Amino acid sequence: MSQPDITEGDIDLVAQVLRSGRLSIGAYIEEFEKRVRDYVGTRYAVAVASGTAGLHLCMRLAGVKEGSEVVTSPFSFVASANCILYEHGTPVFVDIDEDSFNIDADAIDAAVNDRTVAILPIHVFGRPARMDQICRTADRRGLAVIEDACEAIGAEFDGRKVGAFGRASVFAFYPNKQMTTGEGGIVTTDDPQWDRELRALRNHGRAGDEWLQHHQLGFNYRLNELSAALGLSQISRLDDLLDRRAAVAAAYNDRLAITR
């Protein structure tokens, strides 16, 4: 779908990490999280090992368990449904809108029942789902909204960046995404409790900075310092990366229009 765009500046910043000797849980992750939360417009951002890892943690915090249902779209990469299955929940698929290929916001309400705990809209190929209507439905039905924004950093809906609408949102930085960290992802949220829980769950359930004090079952879902450094370099030129993608898309549109 897309080759990663790697510059000498990207390489130099990663080399700085290698020379530092601090390869995990350091200053680059903290700075990367700050840059992403500032860019998206949320209070918190928690870096994780992958977009899939971020989605899994969000399902855990949303209360998904055996017997729970999550309303989502079938038109996505398999990770969107897998993250529900990891917690023994059931994905309930709603058909897509023919114009956007995103979940049909008008059809969500009919799929909700007393087993539903969350709605997982997916911004397919970076095109935002109808977050205004989705959030209204969720508020009315008392459901959490988790945005799968893994393909959509930089996209906007009604003048707001995607990733700032739901209880939490997940971005991914696999090499074919708008920007890359090699492997990696990040969860954004405005909820301080979710921020604390996400940080614990990504690090084996560790309670804050308490060494070897693990208060819950967690996972090894940390992002490493090398990936965070690459992310820092990439996000500094994200607008340029997005502009270049837009130019390629415009060229395809022009050529396809000629052949009609």
C-alpha cells in the first residue's frame, strides 16, 4: 500500500538512542507521547507496542468480557475484531455506508442490546466515520466509543482531529501508515483513570513507578525508545507526509477521470 518514508534525520535520531544506552522506558517515549497528544488534542497519550495492543487494552478497560458485545464494522483489518475476541467478547458487525465504506451510523442503534458495552468505529483508509452521530448514539445508550484510528492520524471530522472523540482512540504506526515507528501504536484519551490504567496494563500491570509491584494482570505492550525516536522524527514532518499522500491521491483521481 505504501513504502515508509525514512530520511537521514530519522536515522540520526534513532542512532542517538543507540548511543545513549537507554533503549526502553525513557525520555523519547515521554516526548513522543506529548507530541501526539498535542497534535491530536487530547489530555493523554500512551505509547504501546502496536495498534492491536492498544485496541486490546481499550477493550479490557471498556469492560469487554464473555457475553459482552461490541458493535463494529466488518470492513477492516482483522485486528479490529480480534481485540474483542481476546477478551472473549463478541463482535457485532453492522453494514458499511456505500459512500465512505465506514460503519453505517444510521444502523448502529438497531444492533445495540443489553449485552452491548461499546462501539468500535473504524476510520477506514483514513476517512473519518460519522463521529457526531456515533457519539450521540453511544451517549443515549450508555456505551463507550473506542475509535480505531489506526489508519487515520491527521484526519479531521467537523474541524476536530480524529482520536479526540471517543472514550479512547488508537493509532498505529506500521510501515505502511501515514507515519511509522517500525512497529508501534498509541492510545489517546481525556480520561485520567484510563491513562493510569493503560500505563499499568502495558507494563505487566505495574502500579505506577513501584518496582516489582504488580496489582493486576498486565501485558508486555511497551513501545521501545528506538521506535519512539523514529516516531518523534516522523511526526515533526507529518503534515508534509500527508500532503504528499494527498498529491498522489489527486494524481490517481485525475488519471481515473480521464479513462471514464
